[in-house]
Amino acid sequence: MPRLSQAQDRARRQINDLAARGLPAPELATRIAAALQAAVGWDGFRLFGLDQRTNLVNSLLAASENDADARLEWLREVYLALPTRYAELPVLARAGAHSVAFQEDQARCWGYARRDLAVMTPDDHYRHYHETRSPVGGTILSIFRHQNRPVAAMQAYRRDPQRPYRRSEVQFVQMMGNTIGSALAAAIDRDAALAMSPPCPTAASGILLLDARGGIQFATPAADPLLDALGPREGPLPTAVWSALAAYRQQETAQAIALTVQTGGGPVRVEVSASGDGEGRAVVLAPDRPPVGLRIPASWGLTPRESDIVEHLALGKTNAAIADALFVSAHTVEWHLRAVFEKLGVQSRQEVLAALFRQTLLPTIEQVTLVGAA
């Protein structure tokens, strides 16, 4: 590591001081980014929290004021869709990367292992860099870790093609990575502990039907407070929903994609699956705990255990998560689900949720609509 400049040494001391203050995660992220910007310099940045299971971005911790439009475009069009895979945040997280410079000239992509860049020729890199409208001055991509666990991810970009990132600037962010990761992990955990006592904004699951562009075609009443709990919206949707939509779009199967977000009222699970309507998507938002007051139609003829499983299914939980919650084996959950499918005449989890929605939530919504129209 080269000798630090005065600005870098000042930023190092500021970040070390911030790490010891016990600040809330969003404030800490904002102030850390300001310290880094003073030492390195950029034209815009965004700092995301990461879902611990999938490494997908699940919340916006901080961003520059001029980033909103660019961030929405990136979430909607670019995230997880880059041909240069080594510029994708989940790929970097899984590969154990810390901080790298993704730049027009592949030879100046500092911080990468040579084998990571070898998957694409320099000419292809250059072409894809411009085809995807990457910032012309380059981007520092950072995965901040605590005990080697990815905690947060940052993109800090320049728009001046005459001012690409230098190797020493990337090395400085690398040097501070573990301090930043540990501080953010402590802040996120502390925020989560403080959020255990307030009630979740709603005990019910919310359901969204989205068009191919992410526009909301329909939302149940319970969806709005949960969307608000997930943080600021990027256009019609918060970061976590855009992230899950992108992951669903890029996978090769039709398997549902789920991630969890820690909110001020406790963890909320976001699950995206096909809606059965062309390119549309169904999104289930649910407090990550057993639902309260969900009534399984008596006409379904389910046993108490089958009803328990459907209630957890309504939260978007996997078979393994349901098994953990009910203290049974995953095989037992699968056996009960097959019985539920047979009783309802369906073939998938999504069809069970659709039937539950039609028979329990939709009549209530229609009734409220009729009363309002009267």
C-alpha cells in the first residue's frame, strides 16, 4: 500500500471515529461515503445493504442527491443484466472481492484477479462497457465485509473520461473495507435489535401484480404499508422489489425469488414469481413471522397441520424455512403440500397462493371498493 495522502489519512481517521459512534446504519453509511468521497473523489455514489442469503441488494443505505434517476435506470434495466459479469455486485460478493475499478480500459480495471478479467477480451470489454452506458469515468465497486460475510455494496462513479480511477484510490477503499464492513454490520444488527419491539406495520401479507416494466397494476391494501416499510421508492417500487424482479428475470427457471429486508418494524420478506399473465409478475410482501388472522377457507378441508403450512406458505417461505418454523422435516412439509395440492386441484405453490388470494382477500377488496363507490 502506497503512503497515504493527507486527504486519505484524514478520511481514515474519520471512518475509524465513525465506526465507534454507534450511529444508525443510514446515517453511518452517509457519513462514511462523505469521508471516502473527500479522499478519493467521485461524481455520484450509492451504497446498498445486501441480503445475507442471496447477496442481492435489498435496501438503499445512502446515495448522492444526484443519483436518483440514474439509480432507477440501473435497477430497472442494468442490475444483473450486464454482459460483463465481473461488474455485477452479487458476482463480486460470491468471488470474495473487496474493491475494484470497473473502467473503460480493461487494463486499468484495478483490484481484479487476472483470471476474473480473462473471461472477456479487452475489445469485448470495451464494446460492452459502452453498450451498457457505463459511467465514462469509471466506477469503484466495493463489497464491504464483516468476518468475510458480505454486508453492503457500493458503486461510486465518475463522469469525466479524462479522470479514470487510479490504482492508489482503489487500494485506499480496499484498505478501509473491513473497518467499514464491521461498522455497518454492527449498525445494521443494532438497528434490527431496536426494531424488535415496535409492531410490524401490518400483520397481513401484501400482494402486488406488476406489468413487465414494474408498474403496479393491482395492490392489496396490506401492500402499501409494507412497501413504505421497505424504504424509499425508486419510481413505483423500493430497492428490494426491483432487486428481486431483476433476479427473477435473469434466472433460467421459473422458480420464485425471495429476499429479506430488515425494516423499522421487523424483517419483511419479498418474493417474486410469475403472475400467469404473460410478462407480468406477482410479488408477495410479508412480515417474516407467522401471519396473524389469516383464515384458510373451511371448504378446503385441510387438516390443522396443512393449514399451518399454507399460512407459512403465504409468507413466501421455502419448504426448509417452513420445516424449521414447525419443527418438522422438509420431507414432511413436502408430503403435506402434496396433500394440499390434491385437495385444491392445483400443481404449484403459486396456484395455492392465487386460490387463497381469490377466496379470502379479493372478496374483501371488492366489498370495500363497492362501498367506496356507493
